[in-house]
Amino acid sequence: MQITKEHIKMLDIIIKISIDNASRAFSKAIKHGALIELARTELVDVSEITEEMNNDFREMAGAMLQLNGALKGKLLFMIPFDGALVLQDYYMCSPQGTSTEFNEYTEATVQEIGNILASSIGNSLASDFGSTVLPTPPQIICDFAGTIFSSLILEEGMIQDKILLIEAKFKIYHSEIDSYFFLLLDIDTMEELLSKLEQSTRGT
Amino acid sequence: MRLIVDENIVTVGVGDLKVAKSPKTIKTSLGSCIGVVLYDNINKIGGMLHLMLPKRNDREGKLSKYADTGIPLLIDLMVKQANANKKLLTAKIFGGAKMFNINSELFDIGKANAIETKKILEKMNISIIAAKTGGTKGSQISIDTNTGIVRCRIFGGQAEEY
């Protein structure tokens, strides 16, 4: 069995709904208008996607966690250091410009945002697939963008040349923050769940 | 994604390799992977391999992911396609950090990558004239094919030249 184009289309719809839910949860957490938009859901070549990412030489803070249960995968929320300080001020309801130094509070903010996104997306996917999705606590990694991203895809990239990757863009209103959000899904468990969903849809 | 388009910069992804001639710069970001940089200083030809694992064994997948198949492949491409002189090639190696990983079995893959890389280069009679491996942080490397100088910046530190 392989992930087909039909599978990708189904997944795209499901993920969009999950991202919408995550968008609301994120806005609520930072008490500020924000939007998360799905940029792509596709099978990508490991070397090509990491080549793109290696063009970003910025230093970043990333919250990475694993999804366990019937749906397996990993999630990464990654933001440049200066963006993390802006996010921290929103999250702490401090005037913008209050946080000036990247410290354990900034790390905790990034970690918590990762947690909120994972819970929101995990719940949404669990509901759509009728399965359990159990996120692990997020771990913080501070490093170059390309290095953090490589850590996300390393295990899967060792086994296969293509990975099933979902990328979303964040927009926080009235700010220039850009950040990355990736959901890396295990192809085998995803293919099984999508096939079950397809069958149940045909049966109704 | 943020993409910087510069014709003279060639970026290498994970499990991939690139060869370029002067005046191009080849670059990549490393974690537990090893970056192998080969250079022919007379013909000014550089090659960079971003390898993920020490040995291919029975695995399928691109040869450039592994030290034991990727390094010979890089040399082959540099010699046969770019007309580099194998006898002039020297090597510099970077990366192999002990990175954070969710899977603890991969926790020290960097060290295994570095050991196998040195072994293969020795077997291919290519001298390692510089090495900066290990640590716990990522690094960014770039080779200027005009000079052969590799700039390496480890996260949290300043760039150094090798």
C-alpha cells in the first residue's frame, strides 16, 4: 500500500480543519489575533526539503514533540529568537518590547505554544480518525533552523527518501513575526487510517 | 520557506551531495550528520557530502546518505564529471554532534558517523587536513571553491576558518 494522491487530498482537508482549531487555540493563548494557514501537505524528498531549510541561517527556538497512539508522527514549532521575544510579551500580556533577552521564560513560552498546538491538532485528528493521539511533552531545542529541522526528519529520512510533511505559516496580526510549523506523519499509520476512513465513507 | 536565491551559492540538503567550481560557495547546516568537504586546490573544484549514517548495509535509498557509499560517490563525481584530480583531493570534516533526538537510539549517531567517515577517507587515500566534529550543537559550514577555505560556525559561537 502507498500514500496515493487521493489520500493526500483527504489528509489536506482533515489537516485544514485541525489547523483552524489550532489557530483559534493559539490566538486565545497569546490573547492576540493570529492565523495559521496550511501551506502544503505533500510527500517531499528529504534532500530537497532540507536544502530549502538550509538556506535559512537564522538561530531559532523549536518545540518538538512526538505523536503516539493510532496516529504516529512528530510536530515542530520553530521561531527565530527575536520572534520568540515578541511572542513571550503577547503570552505574558506584557507591553511589546518588555522581553529583551532570550532566557528560560522565552523557552517556556515556545514550549507552551508547542504544547497548545499539539493538543489542539492531536484532539482534532483523534476526532476525525476516531483514534487516539497522544502527544508527548514538548522538548525545546535552540539551534540553527536547518539543524533543528534535520533533527525532526532524521529518523524518517534514514529509512526512506520521501516523507509526508505538512507545513503551515503563522501570521500574528500587526507583527512581522514569521515562524515555522511542521507536522511529520508516519506514512504507514497514516495510510492505514486514511484507508479505513475511505472505506467507512464509501460504506455510508 | 525562506529562500535565498544567489547563483553563486549552492546548498546541500541532508543525504545529498554537490560539486561546484570556482567561484561558487557550497554550504549546509549540520547536526549529527557529517559534512565531508573535498577540494582540488589546483583545479579549484569543491565537493560537499551531507551524510546521515555510517553504513548502508542492506538499506535502500540514496547512496549519498551513507559514509561508505557516499564518499566514493562524491569522489567519483568530482573526478569524472568535474575533472578533479583525485591525487590532489584533501578532506575536511565537520558536524557529528550529539544532538537532541526524541529516539534515544539515535542519540550518538554523530560519533559513529565521524568514525566511519575517517575510516573511509583513509581507505580512499584522502588526507583529512581539518576536522571539527562532536559537541552538542549544530554547525553551519561553507566552502569557498576559489580558496578551499571552509568557514564553520557552531551555534552560539563565532565563525572559524579551516
